[in-house]
Amino acid sequence: MLLRYRYRCQPTPGQRIALAQAFGCARVVWNDALALSQEFYRQGEKYPGGTALMQRCITQAKRTPERSWLGDVSASMLQQSVRDLDKAFRNWWNGKGKVRAPRFKRRSNAQSIRICGKESRTTDHGVRFPKVGDLKLRWSRDLPAPPTSLTIIKDTRGRYYASFVVEVERPKLQANSKAVGLDLGLTSLAVTSDGEKISPPRFLRSALKRLRRLQRNLKGKVKGSNRLAKAKRRVARLHGKIADRRLDVLHKLSTRLIRENQTVVVEDLNVSGLSKNRKMARSIADAGWRLLRGLLEYKAELHGRALRVISRWEPTSQRCSACGDRGCKKELAVRSWTCPACGTEHDRDVNAAKNILAAGLAARLNGRGAESKTGVPASASTRLDREVCYAS
């Protein structure tokens, strides 16, 4: 299987200039190829494909005065940029609205360049990138196998990373008979069917005061000035710190759940729809529900565990987990209740987690696959080539 290993990169001042030029060239080639692809789509013509896009956006563009500087960077890196655009555009074209259309790249966003094959040669101190030189890396751990591709990334905080795709053997954990259901929420990030309540990190909420001050500092700055760029970097650094802390907590939680349990059952929440509620949007984004599910998905696939996803329409909060009686509708404000049929006292979240677990195990036993009404099956895509540098 394919895994991605990421390392912190420490380029010299000269290499930063060379990387900035490479980022800019790759971005221009991507945008040119995307504009050309959109033009074919609007006119109803047949999509030309990646080879024709390379011919027009790289080979012919280098011969023009406006794009002659494309010859100053690695040609393989530009070709890979067009291949990535071609793949993204084809996925959108054939996806019938299920895949987001590729968008134009901006200088202010995170930048990346990629090469494949034997050109990504590692050294004792780092990696050798064409027309950039030997980049020094922090080798936090050894690569398990020779890399198949190399991506140099610059995030919005100005940090550089080298990301390798490596083919490795699938590491399996010892099988056990444990299973757990998770009920995600805002008061508690997750409540397990065993009764454990995991507190939400709330890193964004704790940094709101400082974030507001930094964002107010953006007002009055001249567009394109150094002071505006410096103020934007301060905001980006704070957002990055919040995201890193949240990711660290969710990685530790997902790793513990996958290691301790053979089967993990979650609910197919409509996170994008819930995020449209202006009173809950910030708390939902701060909790990171979708990120947690994504981490559980790929770690379950990685270690041979089972992740079950039940339908969001299951009445997990309304049904008694002891006798199955639904009774009357219970409003969201009702956090504990007593079943009128069997007299069992329930904590709302723990009862929902038990029902989620029961629904996931029942779907496994009868072979339904726990497919939701939104078409999200239990065996959801795990995207094994995603960034898993924190997963080990």
C-alpha cells in the first residue's frame, strides 16, 4: 500500500528563491492548463488530454516572450503539474457533480511542486531536487523503501516540507473482539458506548481574542505592502498553530480507538449541512468531526480494523438501547431520560453511542453494508496516499 512520509525542510536563502521560482512556474502552468480545459468545456469540444495540454502550455509557451522563463525550472516538474490538472479535470468531468471542479491556484495559498520516479534522489542530509540543489531535511525517521514521488510544500506559515510517497507492507494489529460506537457532539467531542466522554479541544475558541486582534490589524494596511504581508503571516501562523494542535489531539484519539478496538462504528453526519447553522458553525469547525472520521478511515484500513458507518437517519438518540422502545420525541435539551417501557435511566449521549454500536454490528451480521441514504457506504474511501506523517 502507499503511504506518505513528510519531513521538515530547511532550504538556504538561495534555495528559497529557486523554490519560489519553481512554485510560480508550476502555478502558472496549472492555471494556463485549467483555463484551456475550461475553454474546451464551454465550447463543447472534445477534451484534448494531458499530452496536448503539455504541448500547448509548456512546449509552445516556452517559445513565447511571455512564458520564456518556464525554461529556467525543471521540465519534469511542469509536466507533473499538467498531469495533476489533467487527472483532477477528468475526475470532475466524469464525476457528474460528485467531485469538486479544479480551481485556479493563488500565490497567497500553500504552494507545492512534485516530481516522480528516480529524479527524487535522497542524500545523507536531505534530498536532491532538480535545478534547486540539495535540500536539507530533518530526518525524524527513516524511509521504509525508496520513494516513488517527491513533493516540496510551502504552507501559508512559510514552512517548507518534503513529502515522499512510499510503497510499504500493510502493518497489521493483533485481532481482538472489542467493538465501540462513537457519538460525536459539541459538549463532548466523542462519547463511546462504554460510557467514556472525551472533552472537545476547543483550540479555536481559546485563541479567538488574539485572532480578532490580529485580524483587526489587517485593516488600514496598503494592498501589496510589506506591512500587510507581515500581518497576514501573523494570522496564518496562529491559524496554523490551532490546526496543528487540533490535528495532534485527533491523531492521538483515533490511534487509541483503532488500536484498542477491532470494530469502530460512527454515524454518517452531514457536517457541511450542520455547519450552515451560524450558531453552531464555529464549534463544529473547532471540533473537527470530519477530520476525525477521515483519520479513523485510513487508520482502520492501514491496520486491518473495521470502520462501520451507519445512516444519519437512525433514531439513535430517541430509542432505548435496553429494550428498543422509542416512546415520545425527545428534544435536544433533554440530556437524560427514563425509558417508560423498561424504566432504564439513560444519558442521552451514552445511549446514542450504544445504539450506534448496535446498528453497526447488526448491519455487519445481516450483510446490508450500513449504507446511508446519502450513498456513503461503510467501506468509504480511505485515500491511502494522503498525508499520514503523524500516524505512526
